[in-house]
Amino acid sequence: MHRALAFVLLLLGLAACASAPDPPGTLAKGCQRERRADLRLQTSRNFLLAPVTLNGHAALMVVDTGAEVTTITPEAAAALRLPRDPHHGSVFLGVSGPTRAENVRLDHLALGRIERHDLSLGLGAMPPFPGLSPPVAGLLGTDVLAGYEVELDLPDRRMALYAPGSCGGAPPWAANTAVRLDRTRSGLVFVNAVVDGRRVRALLDTGARTTLLARETAQTIGITEEAMARDPQRRGFGIGLAAISIRSHRFDELGLPGAMAYNVSANIADLHLPGVEMLLGADYLGPRKTWISYTTGRLFLR
């Protein structure tokens, strides 16, 4: 059986490349961008939820730049009567380690004017989202998102997807900061963030509702085990509902050059993800307008 490797980072409560900054601001003015989707987002517990249709049925999916593949919950697969895919399976690499899963076949996924057909989706359990209509059916991963220029206007709760590479990959608005992205072949994107004066390799992960620093990385920037033991503790859950222990710590500064947050709380936990020192989550992007140019490898913020 062929197994597709899926890197999925969903957190409740929750070999670096040097990022040389570009001059901030719009790099291409007056050109025409082809908008493929313009979606009104819902938010629940700081998760970003986009409206989709699955085989003609309305649903919501978590916008997850930290997931290599789009996944569906077992409950949604059962409700849609999706058949098992005997030829494919998935291995989700989450914060608590790898989780194996079966795949199912989906005939049709629509996201605005974007349509995808004959998909093999991994089955991934997620925490419940009670009271939402339509229901949350899974994660929207980079196998879909990385084919476009992605605009996230979280203050306005909107996401737009544009044709790849249009206008040189620059946003239609003036940015305060712009940094280069280190993109993997599957579409995951890393940035060089700064935490209390130290450069940290961070995965841009909109599926993590709160920013999370690896415990080992926290120790290298001077946060002792004794200091972490004094921080508030709780449990978080990843894909497949595996639980991890989280400490909430206050940092002097955290973020990207030109877009720093000060005196801010973020989480610390054991991260079983090689090469990942931090998940830069939806809480950091929340007050900002964000443009992810997958095709040109740049991130713009305002």
C-alpha cells in the first residue's frame, strides 16, 4: 500500500535558510490579479474556518498552512458515505509524533470558483466544534493552498486566493514588512522569526491557533525548566486527538523583523518535528493583513 506522508499541525490552545528581508511595500502596482476565490471566514477558538462544498454538501474546513495534505474527519466521511481508498494511506506528522491513517475518496471539492476532483483524503480526527453550521469537516492543506497567492485579511475575516505569480507575487496593498520564505517541496513555508533576540526557524502554521515554541528551543534562549515550571500548564490536542502538555510563557518580543509583538504570551511544548523550532500560529497573524506568495517565496504583512 502506498502511504502519502502528511505533515499536519493542528493545536488546541495552541536545516534553516536565512531570510533576507525585501523592501516592504507593494512591488507591482496597477497590474491585474485574477482572483479565484473570495471567502468569508468564520472563527472558532481562533481557528480559521473557510466555507467549502464536499460532493455538493456545505462544510467548513480549517485553513491550515501547516498541513501538507487536505484531510477529512471520520464523522464527515461517514456522513458523506465516502468509500475507503484501498491504494493510499497517510502518515500525519503532528506535534506528538507520527499517526497512521486510512484514506477515503472524494469526488469533488469546491472552494469559491476553485474545483478539485477525484481526491484521496486522509482520515484525521479533530476536536469538536459544537454549534457551528455548516459543520467542520477537516483541514484545508497546502496541496490546495500552495497553488495560489493567499491573502488572509483576518481583521476582516476574509481569505482570497489569486492566480499564482500574478503581479510578481506582490499584494495589491502596501506592506509594512516583507520576508523571504523557505518553502518545502510539499508547500510548507518556514520563516526566520525572532524570540527574545534569538533567531528561530518557524513554520508558518495557520492551523495552530496559538504560537508554540519547542521546549528545547526555549531552553537555548535562556528559559530554564524552573521558569517553565512556574508557567500555567494545560493540555493541547493535535490531529488524531493526541494530547500534549503545554506551558504558557510570556516573552519580551516575538515575531518577524518589522512586525514584532512585545510582552506577548506564547506556548512551550515538546515538538516531535525535526527542523521545526516554533509554530508561528494564527494568534500572531490575527491583527495583521497577510499575503503568502507560494510561487515567489515571500511573505508580506501589514
